[in-house]
Amino acid sequence: MTGRLRTFYEQETDQNIQAKISRFVSEAERVVILGFGFHPQNLEILRGGDIQARVKAVYATAYGESDSAVKNIEQQIRRMFGNPLLGEVHVHNQMKSAALMGEYSRALSS
């Protein structure tokens, strides 16, 4: 099992895994991003496929990031998922994962 663990700095070269992630994201109406870091390497994993087709809302944590960093992250998300999102990008820098899930539980379950 430990042989399968990867750190952030270890590039994942398994194209199968990246294709699955892209497919899951492209089939989602709502995307929740928790503990992500928004590093270019992480964002690249989400790219691919027709991710603009169905996504209506993105909810994300950016715990501890500045307000200006949150604005930048929101812009990155909008560029990645395209215009169909309109105002449905929710990035929070003062919420951890559990708090975000509690805050948006109704929206996520509908």
C-alpha cells in the first residue's frame, strides 16, 4: 500500500488516472475542491475533457489564503470551467473542508 502513496512533488504519470479524473469532472454538475492548494500541477490534473459541458457550480476551500489570492483562484476556476458558471464559484479562505461541506450541504445534495 505505501508504494502507491505520492507526495505533491512526485508527478503522477499514469494517464489512466488522469483520464478518469478528467472524465469525472466533465460529468459533474457541481465540483467540490478541498485541500487542493491550487498549484499549477493540481489544476492541470483537472483540465481535459469537455469540462464546460455540465458544471454549474464550484465550491472550494483556500484556507489561510489572502482575499486577493481567493480572487485569483476564482479567476483560475472561471477560466478553467468557462462562462457557464456565471456567479457560481464559491471559494472560502476562512473555512476548512468540514465547514464548507456543512455550509453548502443543501446545494450539494439537490
